[in-house]
Amino acid sequence: MPIPSISLLELSLQVKESLKQSFSQAVWIRAEISELHEKYNDHAYVELIEKDPESDRIIAKAKATCWASTYRLLKPFFESTTGEYLSAGMKVLISCTVEFHEMYGFSLNIRDIDPTYTIGDLAKRKLEILRRLENEGVLSMNKNLAFPLLPQRIAIISSSSAAGYGDFLHQLTHSSNGFVFYTKLFPATMQGDGAQKSIIDALDKVFTCNEIFDVVVIIRGGGATADLHCFNSYELAAHCTQFPLPVLAGIGHLRDETVLDAVAHESLKTPTAVAEYLIEKINETYETLLNAQQQIVVLANRQLQNEKQKLIRILRQLLSGEKEFIYKQTLSLNAVLHQLKRLSEKQTKRNTTTLDGLSQKLQGKFHLYITYKKNTLALLEKEVELLTPQNLLKKGYSLTLKNGKIVRSVSQVKTGDQLITKLHEGEIESVAQ
Amino acid sequence: MSKKTTYSESIKEIENILAQLENDNLDVDTLTEKIQRAAELIKICKEKLLKTDSEIQKILDDMES
């Protein structure tokens, strides 16, 4: 007995028909993109999955398509709103119709995507990454690094062909106010699937010689529909935040900050802004220096002024001291002089009195003496007078001469000698016998 | 000053001198000495900011990336 049956096509058509009745309208579904290929005139072929939140195991999977006519409108809107490319790993809320094709089977036709769901999911994921970094105690490690006073030696992680790299160098060389910068490019792929690994590899290279750099900048060209996916990865954020040099991010996006922005020492919108920031930092340092210089001049002058004042004060003191000294000295000198004068006057007076007395006394004595001498002389004169031969003769004495010579002894006279005897009055001539 | 002295060390020394100028009554000899030292440090710092150090440039140019 033949078993009742229908053909595969009949079944397929029945399934198709019942699906059409059950899902006559588009349905909003939550799913994760596991694959996305853009092919043939911008049609998008997508694989959607759902994972078990506990085990992360895939528990549902479906093919989906988005025809070019829809995709051309959806894609730019989605990417400009979320700041991310539609790509694998992304959670999406999509409006789709359920399709069944007798040849290709079950698939979904994407009619619309709600970017806010993805944004919410991304934000949630970013938050999870940040929380994880925080739990690991590394979230603020890079931010806590002291920013160098002189961020001059710059390790650049970028793509050599990136417009952002050019912008950065241009800004550094043309608006640097004469400040010196040293740059070294560590090339990396800045978007697409390989970006995260490429950037981490570049960071590792900088790490091996980090002592010759002051900062690391991660830059790339801007663009409204930038693929920021790799900058929201835990691995890159973990590398950056634990990097021993301050990391500056300038990954050119205008929307919510990425995880990289959150952990970087400084996050700036564009590479040009990073360059401006560095120039500004050096400028601050320069101004601090100029300020210090000015302050030193002012303070030194003040100190010198103080010193001068001190000198003047001392000099004044000295001068006034000297005056006082001289005044005092003069006073005491005057006093001494006065006293001297007085003393000398007194002395002179005394002396004069004494002298007067003396001279009087002397005069008196002298007079006596003279008188005495006079008397003595007079006596002597008298005596002498008495002793003259005339006076002796007068007294009766006589003088006998022989040949004109005085005879003092008989022996002088021989018999017959003629002698003359002088008397007071007259002479006697005689002959000895 | 040796080449090893970093910018921040120089700045620290300058700030130190500043503090001394601000607080202490330095005698004129010390004052002169301090000012000369500060001038020297400021000159070195300015040079670091404004003059390319060919040595650094060479290290970076020679480096593989």
C-alpha cells in the first residue's frame, strides 16, 4: 500500500505558503551578525546567529539578505548613526520578512535596521570592557602616568598612507611655533579585521624601545563612517592602558568615545588635534620656563634692591654714628680743652705768684749779698791800702835797697856796700861796715 | 650639566632656585651664583625646546620600525 506523499517541491511550496500566511508582515528580530558579505551590485548577504548568553554557544542561525535597493539606504544611515560598519559580531535589531524559497530554503529579507539598538549594545559592551579593565585594576593606568613636560619624541602608530598621519605631521611641522619634535612612524593597519592585531604589534615594537620616546600617538584619518570596531576591543584597550608611555588617541571620529579613547591618557577628535595638543603642552612648558625666568629676574632684582637698601641703611647708620661720635668727641675734647685751659690758667697764676715771690726773695737776697760783698770789698780795700809800702813806711817801717834791690838779710851785704834806706820821708845813703 | 640631566630635573632645580629667591635672604655672592645657575639651566631648557638634537634624530632615523 503506497504511503501517501507529496513531492519535495509540493512540500516546499506548502511551507512557503504557510510561512507567507503566518508572517505576512515584517518582524523585528534581535540577532547578531556572524558574517556579512557585500556582493553583486551592493546586495548584502548576512548570516545571523543567536548565542546562549550563558555559554556563548550558538543556538540559532539564519541566512539573511538585504537587497541593494534597501542596503544602499540602510548602510550609510546605520554607519553614520552608530559610527561602526555593519560587521560580524555586531548585535542588530532588524526588521525582516520571512522568506522561503524552494531552491534556497529559509532566509530572511532585511527591510530595516534600528541603529539605536546596536548603539545600546555597543555601549553596553564598551561598558563591560571598561568594567573589566577596572576590575583588573588597569583602567586608569595610562591616565595616571605623569604627562611629560616635554612630549617631544613621538612614536606614531598609524598607517603611512593615512591622511590623518599626513595631517598630524603637517600640523607638527607647520604650527609648532619653532618647537622641536622627533617623530617615528610604527606602521599599522588602522581598519578592518587585522587592525587590532596590527596596532597591538606596533605597540609591542614601541615598547621594546619606549625609553627613547615621550609619548605614543595612535592616529588615523577621519571620516564620518569610520570603522571604530577595533578601538572598542578589550585587548587593544588593555595594551594601551598598561603601556608605560602616555598614549594619545586621535582616531578621527565624531561620536561616542571608544574604549581606546576612554583608556588613553588623552583622547582627541583628530590627528590634527593631537598635534595641537602636543604643541600646546610644549608651549605651556615653554611659558612656565619664561615665567620662571621672569620671576627670577624680578626676585633677583628685589633681593639686590633689598641688599642695596641694607647697604644704604648701614651707610646711614655709619654716617650718623660717625657724626654722633664726632660730636661727642668734640664735646669731650672741648671739655678737656676747657679744663686744660682752666688748669693751665690756674697753674700759670700759681706759677706767676711763686715766681714773683721768688724774684722778690731773690732780689732781697741779692741786695743783701751785694751789700755784704761791698762791705767786704771796702774792708779788703782798706786792708790792702794799709799794706802798701807807703803806708808801711808811714808807720815807721823802712826799706833797705842795695843796687836798687830790696835787702832782706845781712848776708846780702858786704862791708863797703853802698846802701840806700828808704823812709816815709826821704832816704838815707850809707856804707856798710 | 651632563646630557643625562632631564628637562624636568632642570625645571625642578629652577623652581628650587625660585623658591630660595622668594624666601631666603641670600647674600649677594650666593644670589649671583644662583642666578647664574638659573640662567644656565634656562638656556639649556630653551635649547631642548627649540633646537634639534641631531643625536636623537639619528637614533630615530636609524631605528627599524
